[in-house]
Amino acid sequence: MSELLQFLLSGVTVGAVYALVALGFTIIYNASDVVNFAQGEFVMLGGMITVAAYAAGAPLPLAALVAIVVTAALGVAMNKLTIEPARGAPVVSLVIITIGASIFIRGAAQLIFGKQIHTYPAFSGDDPIRILGATILPQSLWVIAGSVAVFIGLWLFFTRTLLGRAVLATSNNRLAAQLVGINTTFVMTLSFALSAGIGALAGVLVTPITMTSYDVGLAFALKGFAAAMLGGMGNPKGALVGGFLLGLLEGLTAGYISSQYKDAAAFIVILAVLFFLPQGLFGRKSTDRV
Amino acid sequence: MTPKNATLLALAILIALSPIFFPSSFYYRVGALIFVNALAVTGIVILTGWAGQISLGHAGFAGIGAYACALAPVHLGLHPALAVLLGALISAVLAWLVGRPILRLKGYYLAVASLGMGILISMVLNNERDLTRGPDGIDVPELGLRALLKDAGLDLSNGQFWYFFCGIVLILGAWLALNLRDSATGRALRALHGSEVAAKTVGMDVARLKLQAFVISAVYASISGSLLALQNKFITPDVAGFMHSVEMVTMAVLGGVGSVAGAIFGAAVLTLLPQVLTVFAEYEQLVLGLVMVLVMIFLREGVVPSILRKIRGRGE
């Protein structure tokens, strides 16, 4: 019993990270229909820049803040330099562009930060907390709290603020949004900043548990995407639920089947969703407009 | 002469005459590598250029082709040549199984699913040490064709043999691809790349056409992996790694994702670069990423079709 609980707790922790990555996917997808394969690199940058700033002598909270702000700025730069010039390009071209950007960021990170594995101290110490015979690290609570807080923040932003509604309006119909005076270019910029910032936050929170290196982004992108698809592409609630479900599945796979093949869980989820419910758990049926 | 025959003739002349200019026998080996990569990239042209789908896990099929050559002769007693066919068959079946549910859906799903599939294949090759010997790699048996040729009176060095053998396979692959392009299936594929909705309304089975393209391109990748394994007589799981998939896509994108000649050009440039510039290894990811982004923004058709257009004077 305590064994099962242990697997569930570790599943919830990684699930919270996947939920953050999936939320980042969702924001950009909603604002622009672009599936951003560089989303995982934002997670890597969040952890790596914190490592660098902390090593340079900044206190940990400041280092984390620097990482989030710098990554958000890089997200905006990516949008301005690669997505905006290619507006109106076919899906395949946009996929190639975001993959290209992701490989470029990976290569740059390898040159700047090296190939070593990095980490920094957990925020509230390393003494595990006991729950019913299982243990959880204080850092895991940070991760879980972080993803729930981001979800609530996004929900308030999209439902209660004018700017948030402008983003939703743009995602519904870009032309109509422009006609009622919404600056859709700014909406895109904002979406990339938010999405990159959230990805970086995920990296900042999880690095003390999983450690980081220049090449961790790809796995996060794949799993965040699997989570977003499981919940239903474009649905923030789906992203959150999908993230936690995928994390739990991975935790159970690692515990009961094989820790070497825990990463296969994400792939099986993608295939199963595509086979049985292409709209995901919370998605709506979509039709093409001609 | 039709453009198709012109492409094939130019390719054949290039392959036959290039050795005259080789400063050392090392270049036979580089040439063979270019041809092996160009073969896989020709498959990408069929999938991405004509069917408008993108795969980020094609190296997985190359891995299957390569490890079929390493494992089937030892465990099943197959001749290496038959192992190549077995690998191609397994790749085709896997592509069919993975592609069937996905290709009914929109563009980026195949990218994600194939990415996951590629990672899974490379995970299996790395982890199943009892079978594959893991990350250290495994020996691959000799194909035996060179010895046959020697008995028949044609004595080639190892480098020369693989240069010409891979060159001939590439010409065959390009010929098949160009024929496919002009066949009913190929025209339908390109029509569906133009407008999927329009293709549907004239009664094309869009999902089936895309699936065909995916399966065919998987076979190209698999055979390319087999040839790589056979000429090196050794293979590691890197052949199935994500970066190998990215290399294939970048080569296709650079040369021109809709053109077989472009595929060969892209493969040649990105295979030569690391040989000429030894520092390239360190900057590989940076350069590949930059190439993908820049070509997609500024030369969406790729280098070769853009140049051809200029030459023919049909500028924009």
C-alpha cells in the first residue's frame, strides 16, 4: 500500500511538471495554432540559467527570477525572429521552424553551459516528509504548488482581465479580433512570453529533484505534448489534468514495470489517444473551414 | 530530355566521374556516406515534400534496418542481403501500424508520434543489452558481394566497392522515387499537399495516400540504415537517435524538400561539412537548427529548386 502511494507521489510530482509544459503548449497553440516543439527547451533554459546565476553568486530566489525573465525574453525573441516572418506558412514549415529553433537553443546551451549535469539546492531542504509510510520531498510540494498556482493565475487572467480575453478572442478568430481593435501581434508576443516563462518556472522548480543538462528539453517537449493531447489540444483544464494523469502513469510504469521504460508511457499515451479519442478528454470536435 | 531523366543522368555521371578528382581513397568512404544519407533523405522528400507530412523519428527505421543486418544473420541464420529485406519489411509494417491511426489527423500529429516512436526504438536498442549489446554497439557480418565480384574478375578495394554499390542503390532509389512522382499516386500526393480539402472533394482517399508515403519513406530509411551498418561492419544505437532524424530532415530542407536532386545536394553538403570542418562537431546542433529556420523563412523551397528557378528565368 505504502509502495503504491510512493509511486503515486512521485508520479504527481513529475505530472505537475508535465502539466506546466502542457499549459505552455496550450497558450501558444491557442494564440497562433503553432505547435511549439521548442517548449521543452524553455524548461531546460529555466534550470540552466538558474544554475549559472546561482554559481555566479546570486541568491537562489534572484537566480530563479533572472532565469524566468531571461527565458521569457528569449521566447519573445524566438517569436519575433522565427514565427512572425513565417506567418501563413503551412503546418509542416512551422513544425520545421520550431524544431530548428529547439535544436539551435540546445546547441547554444551546450556551447555556453557545457555537457555536464547540473543542479542546485532544494528550496526548503532535503528532509523527506512522511505520509502514511511513503515519503515526499519538500521540493515536490513546491513543484505541485507551482503548477496549481500557474493554472489558477492563467484562469483568472483569461476570464477576468481584458487582456486575457483579447488573447482568447484572437485564438477564436484572428481577423475578427483585429477588426475590433485587438493588437494581435502584441497578443502573440505576450503568449510567447507567458509560455516561455511558465516553461522556465517548471525548469526552476524541478531541477533540484531531477537535475538538468543541455539535452533534457526534448523529453519534456514530448511529454508535455502527450499531456496536452491527452487532455485535449488547446484546453488549459485538459493540459492540467493530462499532465497529472501522464505523470501518474509514468510513476506506476517506473514502479511496477520497468524504470528503464518509464519514458515509453508518454509514447503509448500519444498512440492510445490518437487511436481511441483524437479529441482528448476535454477537447471539442473540430472541423476544417475551407 | 525530360527533367526526370536529366536528374538521373546527371547523378550517374557525377557518381561515375567524381573519383577522378579524389585526392585520397578516404573520399570513397565519404562518397558512400553521402549516398547512404541521400537515400534516406529521398524517402523524406516523398513523405514531406510530396505528402506534406513530417517525421521526427525516421532514424528509428534506419536503426531497424541497421540492427536487422547485425542480428538476423547471427540469430536467424539469414544471409545479410536477406536481412536488409527483413529490416525493410519490419520498418514498413511498423510504419503502417503507427501511421494508420495518425494520418487521418492533422499535420503535426505524425511529427509527435514519430518523435515518440523514434525515441522508443533507440531506447530499446540501448537497453536490451542481451540482444543488442547496448550503447557500445555491435559487429555486423560481411555482405560478401565484394568477394563474389573478385571471383568474377572485378577487384575493388573496400572503399571503392561501397562507393559504387551505394551509388547504384541511390540511383535506383532516385529512379523509383521519380517514377512514383509521375505516377497516379504521386500526382495525387502532390495534389493533396496543395489542398487537402480539394483532394478530398475529388474523391481521393487522403489518409491512405499519406500512409503509403509514410511506409515507402520508412523503407528508404531502413535500407539506408542497413547499408550504413554493412559498410561499417559495426553499428551503435546512435543510428536510431533523435539527432540522426533531425539530420535527415535538415538535409531535405536545405536542398529542397520537394526535389530529389535537392535531397542529394542537401545530403552531400551536410555530410561533407563535418569532414571538412573538424570543429563542426561542436557546433553541429547550432548549425542544423539555424539551417532549418533560415531556409524555411527565406528559401522555403530549398536551395536547389530556388537556383533552378533562377536559371530558368521564372523568377518571382
